[in-house]
Amino acid sequence: MSNSLGVGFIGSGFNAKFHMLGWIGVRDADVRGVWSPNKKNAAAAAAYAKQLDVGDAKAYKSITDMVADPDIDAIWITGPNQARVENVEEIVQAVQSGKGTLKGIACEKPLARNVAEAKKVRDLVKSIGVKQGYLENQAFSPQVETGRALLWARGAATTGRPYLARAAEEHSGPHTPWFWQGKLQGGGVLNDMMCHSALVVRHLLTKPGAPLSTVKPLRVTGHIASLKWSRPEYAAKLKKQMGSDVDYTKTPSEDFASVVIEYETDDGTIALGEASTSWSFVGAGLRLSAELLGPEYSLAWNSLDAGLRLFFSREVKGKAGEDLVEKQNAEMGLMPVVANEAVAYGYEAEDRHFVRVFQGKEEPRLTFDDGLEVVKMLMTAYQSAEQGKTLEFPPRGLDKFVPAVAKGTWKPR
């Protein structure tokens, strides 16, 4: 093998394939392995990596076998939330037993389903002394990064720091059944997607080059609701699509969530972050958006303002797909096209960054400590929503808190 970083993936689904697609723009690293509990899916993902020419990937029988292979230098964890602790335990056991060595471990959002699990994941990885990276693609999207850098350099430098950030992620719902099940996933759309938006608003409010800790969360107000998928006709449709284990007439998860976070900056000023997420959005497909406002400037980004649009009349017939935009909802009419989603959403840049981190060329911008902080924010938002009031951050009892949605006991109004 060459001197490039050899990367193995835990998980073979939608997220893993997005990272592989982004790997086309990553240098000095190859995708060399995939493990999944589903052997067929692992083989398909490995074949996809080969098809993209991002590495001579192969499917492994176990996580331990993948860690033990000297061609594997780092692991990207992209599997389901409910398997997070178990997967990390096997990685750590393989390293501690001397079966293999690693230079780094990167983990997709959320770090875990609740604070207790997130602390366990963080502490397990710290116990083997490898570099870590918390994978948060939207903070690496080129629009967010370029806009943030310019506003801070030109606007904040002359008229004062920004005071309000907004971020949202919206689409029509996840691809696979486990996402829809609160007991498996750890919640609903708040746990699945607010991890993006809550971190993005803090990222935008933080001066480039400064740590996130310079923008300290003080209070959190959260709200959750089931706006669409617990309606009888849509609950029936969802059950038909996802299987009998997904029954939103009995155990719904929230399909909409919003949070307002009040921050204190290191210079003593107050800043606000507003974030919202939705599985009940009807539009062309996935919509990411962000805003940053200061005394004499503003930033606005919408991923569906992609600069390319196609039109298909009623006479154009075709199968449903996602070749125009992720979570595509239509195949006719005027449709925006995101030409390179892996770049636009930040996957390419974050993967390039963490490859360089694990090679010792850069310091990590996001670690498992940051991932834990995000989980704390999400759990505080759930607590706030359940109690119907604003909470000081962090509230008492957060380490033991499990959302009602994750327990299967939440009932929407």
C-alpha cells in the first residue's frame, strides 16, 4: 500500500456513501474497508468505493478484523445511533488487546443518543489515546465557511461582532426505518438533525480561529411537535413504507423541532442562535439554510439556490429518484439541481480536514468533546420542550435524562 491514510467505514448506508462521494476530492487517503452487520450492504458499499475510484475497498467480517488489518489506519463511524456504543467498544477492545493500531477515529453526528452514551463514547476513545474527529459536515460547507470568514473579516472587524445566527435543515423524512423509531434513534428530528443546526449557529457566532467555548450557552428554549406524520393518513402511509415497527398512531416521534439558544460571548455581550429542523417539509428536496446578522452586515444561504434549474413537463415520465437533490420530492416541473452535493453540504471539506488531522498535519476543529456538548444541547432542548419552559444550561440531571420520545412515551398534542 502507499503512504496514504487507509480508512475503514463502519456502516454501509446513505451517510457512508455520501462520505465516499466526497472522497473524490480528498488527497492522501483511500477508502480501504467497510463493515456492516449486513454483509450484502457492506459488499455493495465497498464496490461503490471502487466504482468511484477512491480506494480498493473490501468488506470485512467484523470491526475487529478491520481494525486488525495493517492497511487500515483510521475508522469513520457512520452506522446507526443504537449501535454507536457497541461499535466503539469493539474498536477499543481490538486496539487494547493489541490486535490492531489506529491513528484516528471519526464519528458521525450525533455522537450518541443521550449524554450518558456520549460520555461513554468519548471516554472509551480517549482511553486508547488516538486522535478523534466529530463529523459535522454543515460547519464545513463552502458557503458557510466563506461567508463566515468574509463577514468576520470585513463586517465584524469594523462594526462589531454578530449577534444573531439562524440555521435550519428541512426535508420530507429519513430513508430507513430505524430513524423513525425513537427507541432506536434516540428521538425524532431534534436528535437526528438539530445536531447540525445547533452547532452551525454557534459556529457562525464564533470568531474564526477561536474555540467554540468563547461563545458560551446560557439558556435553551426547545419546542417539538408532530405536524404531519402522526396524522392518520400519513401515519398509515409511513407504516406501509417503513414497516409495522413504525406506527406513528402509537409511538410517534417529533417531525418538527425548534430551539433558541442564548449565548454569552467572551467579551461579555449576548448573542442568540435560532435553529429549526423538520421531517415535514414539502419542497424540491433537502433544504439547508443559514443566516448571520450583525450591526451593519448579514449573511444568507439556501442550498436550493443552487444556480442550476431544470424543467420537466407532464409528458416527461420517469421513476422516483434523488438525482437532482437529496430527499427529492418530485420529478417534474421547475426543479433546482445541486450539482455536487458532497461538496455543497461540506462532506468533502470535513473529510479532507480529518484526514490531515489524523496524519498530524492539522489540529482538529471538532473533537468528541464538541460532539458531547452538542448532545448536551439536544437533551436540554428536549427537557425544555417537555417542561414547557426555558432552562439554564446545563440543567440538573442531564446525565441521566432520556427524552420521552426515546422511551416511546411521548404523545403530541
